[in-house]
Amino acid sequence: MGSFALLTALGAQIVLPTIPVPFTLQTFFVLLSGALLGPRK
């Protein structure tokens, strides 16, 4: 689980310059973490 936190922190530093709002990979890594971990049981 700690690796997902690390990916999220690193993804926040990677910016994809789109117009009008820049997009970071933080959102992608959060969604990827949720998809891989699944719902809590």
C-alpha cells in the first residue's frame, strides 16, 4: 500500500501541459490504485 502513496506523490510532480488547465498524473495514479486494490471488505 505504501507504494501507491509513493506513486501518487511522484505523479503530482509530473505535469502534462494541456490547455487551459495543466493535468498531473496524480489523478491517474489515484484511480489506478483504486482499481488495483478494489473495494474494502
